[in-house]
Amino acid sequence: MDLVTLGMFIIDEIHYQPPKQPDSDIMGGAGLYAALGARLFRPPPSSSKVGWVVHQGHDFPSHIIETINSWDTSCKFIETPDRPTTRAWNRYEKDGYRSFKYLNDKVRVDEDCLTTEQLMSKTYHLLCSAERCINLVQGIQAKRKQMAEANDTDGHTKHALKNKPMFIWEPFPALCKPSEFGGFLKAVKLVDVVSPNLDEFCSLLGVKLDLAQPCDWTSLRQTCKEIFEPRNEETKTVLVIRLGEKGCYVAQPGRYLRLPAYHEQDAASRVIDPTGGGNTFLGGFGIGLVQSAAPSPAALFEEAALYGTVAASFAIEQVGVPILGWSPSQGELWNGEQVENRLEEYKRRVKNKDGGTEE
């Protein structure tokens, strides 16, 4: 297994500014979009290397089951016939801000939900509080150790479990505030990548940045260097700040990379709904960590961000998920395009702009 997400599956109801009518029964949730981000780079038969969990309530729409099955991933359905599927209400305000609330009780995913194969994954995606992040990482590691030490575990499985998985943590937005910074740092010690968006990063540190101002890009680098890095010397966890329409920022000790969004030049015509873009980014990022042949550990995380950026570009081109198709001459297509072609085109674009790494 290449990537497993412990994010939730949610059915969304999306409301817009008038006169646009709302959309209902839209596939959503961090688990869905992280799985999508990974699945984009894993056509069959490798699609089975993407793992996730869906709690299926008594009201689960049949068309969503068909879509999930068409992806041919290692999706574990957990039936909950005594309750409805987790649902949420979303509303986009005039300024682009998205209001969100759950319409019923949520059912979370933890290590006890995972299959044996999912417990052997190379990477894990988590979206949760710092406390829950610590519990999930420790829980997964404990399960893996238990499996490795079991007498009936075969040699191949034991060998696979000896390799430490990589953990990608997306902090829970509502808890990104200065009072939670101590817990945040404790969780950071246990993960390989931590990825808030810019608003969450600023809120967590109690700073204000406006990247429309050139000077604030310098401030962002200084903030990473002066506030985050000194507290992160032990683990060298990589900080990936998701910047929405401005791309992403990869911060490693003494090394910083700013990458543009894939739809940087044509956002007005191509970006339809940004919902799930960040989660999809991290799913693609996880596959980049597994797939990239980067020459150094630092370059590996930067290369992974290219995968994440391209993955996110597919997620935001429509309401819901992109359309999966197939062509006899081109093979698998998403929204009518080959994912690898888009990745190569984006790599060339970044290379021609001379990257963006600041030493």
C-alpha cells in the first residue's frame, strides 16, 4: 500500500451566492479527497495501493458507491445501518470564505478501522487535532509492531513492517491558534510532514501575512526560520504551507521553495470549486514521496509538492470529483487529460521559471 488516509468521508450540501442553486449529495470529506489525490497517480492495477475507509449509513446514495468502485482502490466500507451517513453543510460567501457545519454526528476513522493491508502502508494522511494526531501515529505504530511480532505473520509482511511509514499531518483548522501551539509542537515531533494552509499557519503563530505584498514573502520565510525552525531542530519535520491560488511553500531547514498553483494563469476559467483542493494536494504529495526518484531527502519533499500541486488542479475544476475516463490510445484520463502529461508540463513550467528555491 502506498498511501492510506484516515480522513473522513462526508456527503456535502453546497450553497452558493444567489442566483446559483445549491448542490446536494456531493462526495466530500478529507478522506475522499486525499484518496483522490493519490489515486490520480495510481491507475490500475496500482490503484489498489490507495487505501481509505468509508462509513456507509442507511442513506448512502447508490451513485456514490458506483463512483467509488470505479476508482478500484482499496476502500473499506463499514456499514452503519442504524445511522445516516455523515453529512455537512457548506456555504460560499461573497468574499470566497467557506462556512461549514456538520448536519449530524460524525464517525471518525482510527487505526482499528484499517485492514491488514492498510496497516502496511508506506505513507499515512491524517487530518485531526494535535492530541488525536499523537494517538493515531502511536496507535498505527503499535498495530504494526503487533503484526510484525505475531507468530503467524509471514516473512514478507514482517520485512515490510520494519520500514517506518511516513506521516503527513493536516492540523484541524479550528485548533490552529496560539493556545494550541505547545500541543502542535508535540505532534510535529512524530510526523514527517505538517501542512496547514496560510490562514491556519498565521493563526497558529499569531502573525499576520498578506502575500499580495512582496515584502510579506520575505516575512513568511523569516517566520518559518525564526519561529518554527528553532522548535523543530530535533525532528526536522518538513513544513508545507498550502497557499490556495498562490500555490504552496515548502520549508526545510535552510531551504525554502515557493511553487505556483497549476492554474496560476487560467484560474478564472478553470477553477470552479476549491473544495478539497488542500486534501487532494496532500494525497498527491504522499504518492510523490513514494514515487519520486529525487537525488536527496530535501529534494524529495520538493518533488512531492509538484505531485501535490498537479493533484489539486484536478480537484478544483468542478463541483465534486473529476470525471474518470479511458481512451484506447491514451489510457486513463481525468477530466479528459492524462495526469502524467500534466505533471510533466508543470515540471517544465517550474524549471523554466528557475524553480524558486532560496538557499
